[in-house]
Amino acid sequence: MFSNNRFANAPFDLKVRDPLKIVFYRLSIQSPRDIEREIAMTIFNLQERVAFITGGNGGIGLGMAKGLAAAGASIVIAGRDKTKGQSALSELRLLGAQAEFVDLDVLKEASCHQAVQDAVERFGRLDILVNNAGTTVRKQPEDLTAQDWHLVMDTNLTSAFLCSQAVYPHMVRAGGGKIINIGSMMYVFASSYATPYAASKGGIVQLARSMAVAWAKDNIQVNAILPGWVDTELTRKARVQVQGLHEKVLERTPAQRWGDPNDFAGIAVFLAAPASNFITGAAIAVDGGYSVQA
Ligand code: NDP
């Protein structure tokens, strides 16, 4: 990416290959117009990176996939629903991205490992994992069955552990990687109809922190995103099941609107790019101010 002779006088060792040191040195020797281009091309540049997004065939996952694609990453949409998957691929390819669909049922350990293997076979590497697949069962705690509990915990939490474990050796081989876990406001707040969901979202943030500590030595950064209320298939059902939810969300959210899946494009790029190389174990709210409203 960088030609060595341009850095003959650079005050650092190029062998360290720290992209930020390199970009700051380049900025110091360039014109303002070049600087703008340079920033876009380096600290947020995802060219030659491959991103694997669980449940990325719609909703927030697809919003993030579009951001990653726009920054130059190749995209693997890993999911169950092939029809939704094909339509996601069309959207991503319109952005000029290389994009492929792989079958994944996050409830099955073997499927998590196979999907990662399929992705690596297609693209030769894997640099970014977004643990996005999620579901919920909206019942009072006393009415939940053990099956309801396991469905939500396994889809939202165990899957993130299994997929992270599956990508780990590939990230180590690539010299590092980025893992992004999708949490929720339910990591901080609670609701009577979201017992396993809130438990799983608390868990996925702690999982991110634990993996961040364990894998920092491998140059793998692991962070969590905490979405506010976002208009997707998941919440369209909630609006029907929970009376007055729509109005409550508008009233409570300082931005006075529901989030849109595309609102997650920017944070995905930031957490997947060299720009966030010293950020790990963080949980970042993307919620229109919901979590800071008194
Ligand atoms: P969607 O329903 O659009 O997305 C959920 C995705 O998870 C779907 O693509 C779904 O695939 C996939 N999925 C579910 N079960 C499995 C499985 N067993 N194997 C593979 N994929 C599976 O909703 P959102 O975009 O809203 O949700 C994305 C993430 O964001 C979830 O983790 C959710 O908890 C989280 N979130 C959402 C919020 C919101 O307000 N919308 C707020 C906070 C967090 P399929 O189409 O095949 O069912």
C-alpha cells in the first residue's frame, strides 16, 4: 500500500507498519486537499478487508454492511433467509462491493464454523466479524418456557461466542482483526417483556469486554454497539405487541425519531477501521440520545 522510498526520511520504523503513524507522517508533508483524501483513504480505509456479518441480510446488519462496503470492504452476508440474502447482495453490489452470501444458522455450532470456513474459502481471509443476529420472545418472565429462554440466549449470545471463536485463528493469521458485538439499550435498562433479551444483551457486552482483554495481544479489537430503538422487522413486531411503544420511543428519544439501519453504517466503519485501533472493550450507544435523557 505504501511505497518505502516515500518514507526514506520518516521518523519511524516502517517495519512496525502502524497505519496511523504512517498517515500522520504523510499529512505532515502534504497539501490540505491531499490531507482530506488521505484521511478518507487510510484511517477509514477498508480495502482488502473482508467482513462477515451474521444476520446481515436485513435491518441493522445490512445498514452496517453498506457502510463497510462503501469503505471498500468485501462483504460476507451470513444468514438463513436466501431470498433476503440475495436482495442484500444486490444492494451491496450496487455500491461496487464484492459480496457473497453464506448459509448460517447461529443456533448450530457446526453451522457457525462451516459458514466462517466458507467465507474464508471464497475470499481467502477474514478481518471483521459483526455479531448481529438477534431475536426476542416478548412474554412476562413467569410465562417464558425454557425453550423460549434458550432460543433468545443462543441466538443473541452463544452465537457471538461461537462465531468469534471460529474467526479467531483467521484473524490471528491476518495479524489482527475487529469484532463488533451488537448489544442494546436493554444492556442498561430493563423491561418486563424482555427478560432473556436483556440478559443476552448484558452478556454480549461482557463477552466483548472479555474477548477484548484476552485477544488484545493478537491485535484484535472487540467492541459493542448499543442501538436505541431502530425501525426494523424486529421492532415492527414490538410495535404491534407493546401498546404505546411508538409514542414512548418518540417521547424518550431526544432526536425525536426512530433510528434507521443506515444510522449504523458510520459506527461500523469506525470500529472496523484503523481509526479505532486503540479502542477495545468499549460499548458505544447509537441511540439518538435515548440513554442520556433524564
Ligand atoms: P432484524 O430482525 O432485521 O435482524 C435480525 C437478524 O438476525 C435477521 O437477519 C435474522 O435472520 C437473523 N437471525 C435470527 N436468528 C438467526 C439464526 N438462528 N441464524 C442466523 N440468523 C439469524 O432486526 P434488527 O436489525 O433490529 O436486529 C439486528 C440486531 O440488532 C439484533 O441483535 C438486535 O437484538 C439488535 N438490536 C435491535 C434494535 C432495534 O431497535 N431494532 C435495538 C437494539 C438492538 P432471518 O431473516 O433469517 O430471521
